[in-house]
Amino acid sequence: MKSIAPPTQVFHPETDTRRVRAFAVPDADYSRSLPDTNPGPTPRMERNTLSNNGITDGTERAVLENMLDRNRRELIDTARGLSESQARLRLVASLTTPISLIKHAAAAERIWFQRFWAGLEESECDGYSRRDEGTFTVADDETLTEVIAEYERASELSRTIAARFTLDDTKEDPGVGIVSMRWTLLMMTQEFARHAGHGDILREQITAPVRRWRELLTGLGRKRRGVGEPRGTSEPGELADDRRR
């Protein structure tokens, strides 16, 4: 059996069927032509996130903290299960990758809870805490598992620090002004929800092409062998016309 390797560029399967047909091999079993290298859909896409592990009726503080924790988990889920190379794949002009989003989130935890609310100096924090693009930097020897663990540690410390304050406690930030703990919890929830959306899109771009190629080529192989096709179908003629174009 002749194996078909997918092209390096991403294409739109629904509109580029002629390109798929151009690579076709008669009577090939395309379901075995591509390795199953993608980890599948994002875990958060497989469940109803509004009804699982969520507090929907409780004190204001309980709801706010639970919503923040849920979005922390959602962000982690966008990268969990990816390979090291997939987690570092850059698909946009910025430094945004699945792993760098989690690295950035860990720094955001330190900036707002360790530096701002706890008043720690940079040297006293448990990792990078400057407000610059360095928050997205991941060392070559860092693994996705290590970066996720780093974020979880920073998040746990944030919970400890936040517990020292009431929702109405305030501090002044030079760039923002007077902010309360309530505002901080809401802002961090917004931050991580936005980045979880970024991570979802990146994961789909990374994992969908291989999965879609498998679906397309499997279906094309079945058509070439006449599986499930009624007699007299015009498909062979259409394919012949496409080859001549």
C-alpha cells in the first residue's frame, strides 16, 4: 500500500477537494495512511463547562473564586496532552503558543498576587514577575508538564494571598489606579478565559489538519472502491475530469 503524506501547509478541506483527489491512489485504504499523531479535541470541548465543577449559587466570594479556578483549569486543558513540539508550535505572529500561554498565566499570577497584593519584591517571587513579553518565554529544556506544574503552584500561592483580604480591600496600582480584591479576581478570570479561548483555537489549528486528512482520505478511498455508492454514480467521471485539469 502506498502511503500518502499530508502537505506541510494548512488547507481548507471543504473547498480543496480537488487537491485531495490529485494525491489519490486507486483502491488504497486511506484510513491507515496517516499516523494518529494528534491528541484529539481539547478536554474542555468535550464537556459542559457551565454545569461541571462549578458553583452557581453561593456567596459572592465563593462564586468569584470558583469561576477563576475553573478558568485556570480550562487554560491548562487547552495544552494538556499535546506533544512538546506541538505545544511550542507558533501559528501567529506573536509569541503565543499553547505552552507560552500557560507560562504567561503563571507570571500574571505572580504580578497581581505576589508582587501587587502581597508586596513581594521580584527576587522574592517564585518565578518571572515582570510586566513585559518575558512572561511568554519558555526555556528550551522546560517541558509542558513542568510549565503546567509551575502555573498550578503559582495559582495555589495566589489563593493563599487572596484569602488574607476581603473583597472590598483596595490598593493603588500606578497604571490602573485604586483596585479592589473583587476587581482583581474578576480581572484574572477575564484574563484566563480570554487566553483559554486563544489556546482552544491554537489546539484546533494544530490537531485538526491530521484528523481532517484522515477523514477525507478515508472517505475518498471508500468512494474509489465503490463502497456505499449506487451503481451508475458519476463520481469516476468527475474524478477523471479533475485529473485532466
